[in-house]
Amino acid sequence: MKDKQIVRFSVSLPLELLKKLDEKTLQKGYSSRSEVVRDMIRELIVEEKWEKKEEVIGVLVIMYDHHKHGLTEKMLEVEHANPSQILCTTHVHLDHETCLETIIIKGKPEEIEATSVKIGGLNGVKFAKLVKTAPI
Ligand code: NI
């Protein structure tokens, strides 16, 4: 059986759980139950990669006040000292003082988390959220 081949299988579920699955399907705009199940499996695989400390990808989203003295320099120092690989950063000037950045980091989960905490904790960073993902 080829890996990319689509297979069908049956799942036994309590009716109550099936209703919840259908609610999720509708709420999240999925085209079918299969698509929800596929996404849930992918999410579990990503979670497991983070738990097993494999090489993963983190996308750190931050918002900060660029008028805050020394903040961008401190941020760059953390990024350059980071043992993981910073794949790219995107910078958007949201308004007169607010900057939005995404920092895509590849590496070990603990290194990515440590870098995110350091950047997120800098004085002047108003929002920081790490999205955990990995190639599946
Ligand atoms: Ni800016």
C-alpha cells in the first residue's frame, strides 16, 4: 500500500461524541468529518514531535512599541544568541508606534521556547504568542 493512498476505515463512537465531532465540523468550516479527523491526527503528530524534543518549527508573533528605548537592539541580541536557526522575520509597521513581527525559528523545542520567553519578556513587548508546528 502506497503511503499517499487514501483508505477508508470505520470508527465506533458514542453518539454524544459523534454529535460533538459534527459540531466541530460545522463550527470550523470543515468540508467533512474526515478532514477534521485528519487535522486532529496531524495536530497529535506535531504535539508528539515537540514532546519528544525533535527538530520542530516555532512561529513567534510579537507586537511591540518601537519607541521603547533599546528594545529592538535587545531583541536582535536574543535572536543572534539563539542556538536554534532563525529562518526568517517579517516586520509590519501597524501604526505610529506599534510594530508586529513574526519570527520563524527551527530547532529543538526547549531552545525555541527559551528564545520566545526571552523575547516575549522584554520590556515594551505588548503581545507574544508562540505557534508550535513541525513538518508532518
Ligand atoms: Ni515597525
